[in-house]
Amino acid sequence: MTRVLTFGTFDLFHIGHVNVLLRAADLGDHLTVGVSSDELTMAKKGRYPVYREEHRLAIVSSLACVDDVFVEQSLELKGEYIAEHRADVLVMGDDWKGRFDHHREQCEVIYLPRTAEVSTTDIIQSIRRDLD
Ligand code: C2G
């Protein structure tokens, strides 16, 4: 059984999130998703997510392609998370390309291309524009 692990904030859940999770699930038999905590998202992106942590976890865990979820507290704990969840494959979006290569000692590391022309930031901006 091949166990896949991936990470993300998954705020304002959109088609780019669906695509990466379906592709990650296709790489193995079991998919675990580390959903970034509100505080980690603030540290990564400089703003709190629109949807709070419990809601983002509930959305991601409700997907048929996702077997397990947990809260990702820090980018620096990847090695511990890989070991804890016995991951054979770590999947990341290619905006993180190269960043987690040192985990190749522990498991396979695959960067998947992002879906073009959709992002949480663009959705927030377009709602703001429409309200103005
Ligand atoms: N994504 C995508 N295409 C988009 C937008 C997002 O493929 N248009 C992917 C990202 O590459 C990532 C996942 O969707 O794999 C979640 O994206 P974010 O919520 O932006 O999360 P991110 O900041 O990449 O979190 O440990 C690392 C992080 O927590 C990764």
C-alpha cells in the first residue's frame, strides 16, 4: 500500500485544490492531508484565512479522495509528519519546487504543477472589486 501525504491551507476551497488532491490521491492508495493551522497560514501568507481551521479541516476531510486529515502546525515539521503518517510519497505544489528535496532520504518527493488562473487571493480580490 502506497501512502501519500500532502499539505495546504485550502482556504475558499476551489478547483485548483480539487485538482491537486485528486492527482495526489492517484499517486497511491491512501491520502493524508496536513491542513495548515490558522497561525501557520498567517506566518506563510501574511493574512489569516477566510475559513477558520475547523471548517477547512471539515471540508477537506469530506472529500472522497481524502482518507485522513490533521492540522499542520509548522513547515519545519515535515520530517516528523512524514514519519508519523508513514508516508511513501510527499506531494507539494510546484510553487514549493526544491524546497522539500532534503526529505528524499525519507520518501519520494513529487511537485505537481498548479492549476492556472485560479487562486484564493484572486477570488478575494474579485469579490472585493464586485462589492466596490
Ligand atoms: N494549488 C494548485 N493550483 C492552484 C492553487 C493551489 O495546484 N491554482 C495547490 C497548491 O500547490 C497546494 C494546494 O493547492 O498544493 C494548497 O494550496 P494552498 O492552500 O495555497 O497551500 P500552500 O500555501 O501551498 O500550503 O507545508 C506547505 C504548505 O502548507 C503548503
